[in-house]
Amino acid sequence: MASTQAICRGTQNPPRQMPMNAMPRIYSYKLSRDFGFAPNPFHGVCTLATCKPQIREGAQVGDLVFGFGSKALNLEERMIFAMRVTEKLSFQQYWDDPRFSVKKVSFSSSKAAAFGDNIYHLDRGQWIQEDSHHSLEGGELNKANLDRDLGSENVLVSNDFVYWGAGAVPIPDHLRVLDGDDLYPNGRFFRSRHSEIFRSEVARWFANLPERGNLGRPTCW
């Protein structure tokens, strides 16, 4: 697979104020792998189209999703990405939408394209898994990945995100322990139950991040 430079560099933006009545749900989980596939932060849009079916099923437009490093990545307690869900599509909608053709896999153009996450679609009622990071060698179907990914037929899309990747950042102290809450998830599973006070504080912090976009290369590159 050919190498590539970062496709979407971060931009300086003014702080964004959340409406007073905005109360997004917060989802957080640990990544054991980070190839720019799940999430896929390229081409100016961050997408979560595979893995974590419970989050892809439950998260709604306006909710916040945070991905953290793990012991496997040697990035414990550091934040790899943060995204506000701005669209929620089905696999078939994602596949058919020309905006996201650039997220389909191409092994001949760039490393980012080789890790495209737009890989599932229907053909005569059957799910097709395109040759991709989630298939077996040579493009053969990986049934285990297919079954897990189809645990939810939803794709989370964000044009309001920050992806730090290998430059993962520490979690702010005030989001570690606040009113008994912690943004960092315990164990292997995701966390989504937080007090309203904590959710409001996290939303305020995210809204006022000084940069947006793809700020770093994937950790596993």
C-alpha cells in the first residue's frame, strides 16, 4: 500500500458555544488498533462505520463520541479522537451517497484510501463485504468481522471532529473525576452513562477546542 501525507490538516477555529439546552449523550471507548479505519478521519469527514455496533446503534445526531488509547497501543488515558455526530446513515445510504465514494477502498491510490471504511452494501438481498481492512487476505469474506459490524447497520458521520491519532492528548483533569464521573472508560467496554452536569461540562469543553480536523497520522501506521 502506498504511503500518503495527511489528507485533511487541522484548522484554527473560534471557540464554539453550545446552546444552553444542548445535552448530548457521551460515548467513550478504548481503541486496541488505530489504522485510520475505525474511525476513518480522512477527506474532511470522520466516520465510524465498522466495529462498536452498540455505539453506532445508540448514538444520535448531536451526541459526542470519544476514542481513547489502550495498553495495546501504549496510549493509556490519552485521547485519540473526539467527534460530534452530525449525520447517521445506514450502510446502504453510505454506499450510495456520492459524497462518500472517496471513503471506498482503493489499494492503488494512497494509504488513506487503502483503509477506506465504506465497505458494506447489499446485492440482491445479500450483504457484500468489499476487499478491505476487515476482509481476509485476497479479499475473501471475513465472517467474524461481517457479523460484528452488522450488529448495527448504521454509520456515524461527523464534520465536527478532532483526530489526534498518534499524537493522542491527555484527558483534561476536570473530565477525569467530576461529580463521580470519568470520561475515560473502564475495561474493554464503552461508557455512556453520565450525569447531566458531567455531560454539560464535556460538551462545553469539546465546543471550545481550538482546532478541528485531522491533526495526526494513525497510531498503527
